[in-house]
Amino acid sequence: SQQGEEDPQALSIQEGENATMNCSYKTSINNLQWYRQNSGRGLVHLILIRSNEREKHSGRLRVTLDTSKKSSSLLITASRAADTASYFCATESGGGNKLTFGTGTQLKVEL
Amino acid sequence: GAVVSQHPSWVICKSGTSVKIECRSLDFQATTMFWYRQFPKQSLMLMATSNEGSKATYEQGVEKDKFLINHASLTLSTLTVTSAHPEDSSFYICSARDATTRTEAFFGQGTRLTVV
């Protein structure tokens, strides 16, 4: 399987704290994307980082990419209870536009 | 952002019957749509890639005769689960990419299928 691994599998933090999730993958990629999924719902695209980029920001989100280590991290700063969800990384390789999803991190932000 | 509508959001059917799930891109054209299956607390597993006007490409281990995919237009793809069994119960999600931008994928809200 080409599926990536994410850690931690589950993360519980207090509101206001930062949350960091890591993603590792196995093959060369064109880009890596992070998605959010609320329980029983579809996925929402958060951010895309291309293979030639090392860091990207979007609001409270910061994504890093290390292609030499085949890994990425997602940092959510000043977390809120509404950030509670599952977060998935997904990689795109080759020319087929297919996304391969990681195993996901379940984030719980408590008041 | 772009909108992908998936219908129905949930369905309960009897064993042996067939169920059709629709995936529509509402405000963009999607030459390619993807169908995923997700088990509880697990990741998305790609089942097949749906190409407008041609046959779908199935991932290894996915039965093409059981999961029929039709992509008749640039805005609609359907997944039909034929002769459903309880083990087909799952969460099915479609996604579509804008044929012009070809970057981020937009996901439908998913369909919870329960076969009894």
C-alpha cells in the first residue's frame, strides 16, 4: 500500500494550545495536501504545498514539507473547540491526479 | 470554493438490492471524479477513478462488476453498488477536480450506506 502514515493517531489539547500533526509518505510527490473531516461528513481542503516548497501559511495553519525525509507537518495555532475533527494528509504523485490519503489524526480541542 | 453535491447522504437497503449514489459538480466541470470508501475511524481508500465519456479505472481489489461507475457528463458521476451485502455497508465519498485548475479536490458530503 502506498498509504501514508500520520501521527499521532489521536491528539487531545486544550483550547488556545497549538496542535501539531505529522505525515510521512513513501514515494516522490507532486504536492501534498491537508484535509479536514468532521465526523460523518465530507472532506474540506485546507492547504496545498508543492514539492518545491518548504513551508506555507494560511491563517492559523502552518504546513512544512521535507521531501528528503518524505514528511510533512501541520501546525494549528491557538486552537479552538471548533477545530475538533480528523485531519488527513494526501499526496499526489505522477500524472494521474489521484490522491493517496494518510491514516489521519483525530484532534479533540477541549474548552 | 467549488461545490460537489453527493446524494443521498444516507441510505438503508436490503441485502441483494442495488443502490445508486450520485456525485455532481455544481459550478465547475470535472473530467475526472474519484470514488472513495471509508470505514469508521479509518482513512479514505480510493476505489476507482471515473473519467467522463470512458470506462472507470478501478483500484486493485475493487470489483468492477459490483461497483458500477458511470460518468456520463462533465458534472455527474454515479456509483451503483449492485447486489449489496452487509459487508458493503460503509461511508462512500466522491471527489472532483476542476478540469481547468487541476489542483485541489472538492469532496461531496458522503453517503452512509447500511445494508440490512
